[in-house]
Amino acid sequence: MAGEFRSKIAGIGSFLPEKVLTNFDLEKMVDTNNDWIVERTGIKTRHIAEPGVATSDLALQATQKALKMAGMTPHDLDMIIVATVSPDQMMPSTACTLQAKLGCRNIVAFDITAACSGFVYGLSVADQFIRTGMFKNILVIGGEVLHTLVNYEDRETCILFGDAAGAWILSATDASYPNIIMSSHLHADGNLGDLFVLPAGGSKIPFSQEVLDNKTQFVRMKGREIFKNAVRTMTECCHEALRANNVNPKDVDWLVPHQANLRILESVASHFEFPTEKVVVSLHETGNTSAASIPVAFDMAFQEGKIKRGQLILLAAFGAGLTSGSLLLRF
Ligand SMILES: CC(C)(COP(=O)(O)OP(=O)(O)OC[C@H]1O[C@@H](n2cnc3c(N)ncnc32)[C@H](O)[C@@H]1OP(=O)(O)O)[C@@H](O)C(=O)NCCC(=O)NCCS
């Protein structure tokens, strides 16, 4: 019956492809330099999948780790949600492709597109299915092979993005269990959609020779505008999550924000009056991995022994759309 169930995080996992693209590699490709990139973004390296490796391949690796931690097999899963803007193909969904690779039984599987907020959107959707009692074990993935969407002649975007996948398995638990997802808050403002777009490949601009000539198969971004809106929306989302739960910022053990730019994270921490040493940062190694960024940053901090079971953790995201969201959980 509704209201009796909550989601606990039964398992987490992440995967980064082996190949690393450094700032020094990028110096040889576009008019940029390591000092500029580090100073303006905090990014030093990003991981890049080999040709032919798709989002579902990275997702599979992350899922196997999450299943192991949860002590589950793919047959225990009731639903798969993949948050991505770089699906294996437009159709079928990457979630269905992953389902086949995992060898799951006949379950629900679908993708969601909320760009860099995708993982928080996915967790929130999964949490609703668990709260209603409809499903017990849900796999949520944030996965991207973003380098395929990036123009390596455009220095404003190519320095930012990398490939990765992160997986969480949410399981239904009694509402009195302490370590649960407490709340999620999602937002979108489509009026700001033109700040970050992938113009071609959809119904508006189908693929053609003109697309390739104009390079509209690659992302276009108004970086400075995104920066301002990222700080504003993520700060608002952080406040909203804590207000809804009557929690003080000092009680939060870790803020795990979308990993876009170190200066964005520092600015959010400052506006939110939150100590920067309690902000999880992984972007120096991974760059911006869109929907994968929060679960990857979370897992890296968990593997390093920073994030521990029982801690109070706030996730905050923003992305193309413009979408944004937050989620408060006791891990
Ligand atoms: C993109 C971003 C790093 C640019 O940093 P910035 O401090 O805003 O820099 P500006 O855009 O003001 O550009 C400053 C100068 O650096 C130049 N520049 C841009 N990219 C450069 C690069 N890779 N190397 C060297 N110079 C660069 C610009 O051309 C500009 O030159 P100009 O002053 O001669 O016109 C920053 O705006 C950002 O991170 N925005 C958010 C992007 C984002 O998160 N996108 C994903 C959303 S999920």
C-alpha cells in the first residue's frame, strides 16, 4: 500500500574507460593550454571510450559492480532506467539493450533524457515506483559516451566532456528503515533550452550531408550563461531539499553535485554556505560526464572511504533543458 515503502541504496558501482585524454593531449588538438583549462574548469583529464564501445557497455560494467555490492543477480531486477544523452542508438532504448546484455527476465526498461540532471531524475522516478509498492529492485544508470557528441575542433566544449557510467540499485524497504531516499525535487525551464543543444539527429534536423558539413551533430553551448544558471539552480535545489526535510546544512555530511566545472561547485558551496571540503569533486579526473557524473563522483568518494554508510548526503544537478534537481538521502 502507498506510503509504506521507501528506497534504500542496495548497491552502487561505476566504470571509467581505460583511455585517458589529458589537457596536454588537447593542447595538440585545439588552441588551448593546460593552465587555462585547469584554472577555468579544474579539469585535468577525462576518460574516453574506444571506438565501438557504447553507453550500454559502460553501463554493464557499472551494473555488475552494483549487483555484486547488493548481493543480487540480474534476475532480481524489476526495472531498468538509463539516463543518457548518448544512447547506443535512438531505438531501441539503451535500457532495453542493457537488459538483453544482463540477461534479465521480462521487466520494464526505458531511457530518460534530462541531460546532466538525468541521474537525479532517474532516481526520483525509481523512488516513486518503490514508494507505491509496484517494484522492489530498480537499476538506475547514468551513462554516457559523450565524446561522440563533441567537436574536437571546438575548444570551448571539447575540453569539458568525458565518458563514464554509474549504477545504483534501489531496493524497497520498510519506511522506518533509517537509510533511505528522503526526498527528491525536480525542475525544468525549457525557455533556456537554447543554452546547450545537440541540434541534429532528431526529427527537426535529421541526418544529412548538410548536418555533417555544418557539424550540427555536435553539442553547441553558451558556456557563460550556463555557468550562471548552474550556480543559481543548483543553489536553489540544495536549499529546497533541506527546507523540505527541515535539515540544517551543517548536518549534511557530503554534497555530491553534478561535476561540470570546479568554479561552479565552489560558487554553489559559497552561496549555499556549505564547506567546500564537504563537496565531493571528481571532475579533475573525469571531466563532465553528464548523467554519469553524480554516480561516478559518489562511487569514487565511497571507494576512497570518504562517503560512508549511514551518512546524510545531498545530490544536486543541473543540465541542458535547462533541467535541475536535488535528492537527499541517508546512505
Ligand atoms: C566554458 C567555460 C569553461 C568557459 O570559461 P569562462 O571563464 O566562462 O570563459 P569565457 O567563455 O568567458 O571565455 C574567456 C576567453 O577564453 C577563451 N577560451 C574559451 N575556451 C578556451 C580554451 N579551451 N582555451 C583557451 N581559451 C579559451 C574564449 O574564447 C574567451 O576569449 P576572448 O576573451 O578572447 O573572447 C565556462 O563558462 C563553463 O564551464 N561554463 C559551463 C559549461 C557547462 O558546464 N556545460 C555543461 C552543462 S551541464
